[in-house]
Amino acid sequence: VLDELRELASRVPFDERGNPDIRIEDISILLLREYLVSVGSKLANELYTKPLENILEQMDLFVGPTEKRMLRNVAAMMFCEHPEKFFPYTQVEIVVFPEGKMKNPRNFTEKSFRGSVPQLVKQTMDYLRTTILYENVQKITGQAEANRFWNYPYDALEEAVVNSLYHRDYSQREPIEITIEPDGISILN
């Protein structure tokens, strides 16, 4: 019977499950407002005039009976300054091997980011855009325009990073690892 009950409970995605450890005080009003403004929600204007509980309720971030309301895991993943308090290793680790992992495994640099999922996306993409991505410009004789090539397409890289952060199992206690080598980028989530 216990195994059947566990099986039924595990059918609810992890981010949708209630978490008794998450308190209303753990939710950052600044992160919540930033999100609401970015998606164009009318709730952004109501954030300072209505109780936070009402806003979170309208966003369907509570679960359970009225006597024992719990915030869903997604609330902490999106709107908590330190989600690693609830989900250890909520972080992105980037390792760059300029000569390749096989050719020179001792030559590497590391960078780690922590924060809410939207913060992780922004920090990771900012780092990749400024440190990893570069544009080659090829001048063509007799033409005013030049051919421009990027080493990696930004949109594809952004899609891969966003998917790795939004579609991972946060119950697993492992960071997202991005390995960058001269001939490719791998993302392990």
C-alpha cells in the first residue's frame, strides 16, 4: 500500500508538489515583481497593494487544503534568492577547456552561478555571450557588406541553457554542468 501511495505521489511533477519547508518569507518580492513585469501581468501593479499570499494564490503557487496550504516547489525555484536552501546544487557550473579536455585536461577555467532559475539563465547567458561567443567578420573584395559568422548561434545556445534549467529534476542533487571545448559545448543536467 505504501509503494502504491508513493507511486501515485510521484506522478505529480516535482515542481508542482507542495513543500512544507518553503515559507512566504522565502519569496523575494523583487524577483516576483521582475517576473510579473517581464511577462506583462496585471498582478505586477497589485503586488504592493494586495497581500503577497493573495498574489501567490492567484498565480496558483499554493497547494493543499485551506488548513494546510503549502507553496509549490516552483515558487522557490523561481522567486527565492537562495533556492539551494531547499534544492541543494541549484547552480550552473561552467568549465572551459581552451585546448580540449582530452588534449590538455589540466588547462581549464571554472565559473559557478547560483540563484533562482531566471537568475541562473541570465547569469549563464551573460557569461557565455561575453566570454565564449565571438564573431568572425570576413571582408569581401568589391562589396560593402561583409560575411559575419558566430562560433555558436546565440539563440540555439540560449534554448539549450533554458531547457536544461527549466526541464530538469530538481530532486536530483547535482548541478547543471556546461563543458566548453574548442569543438563543442555539452550541457549535462
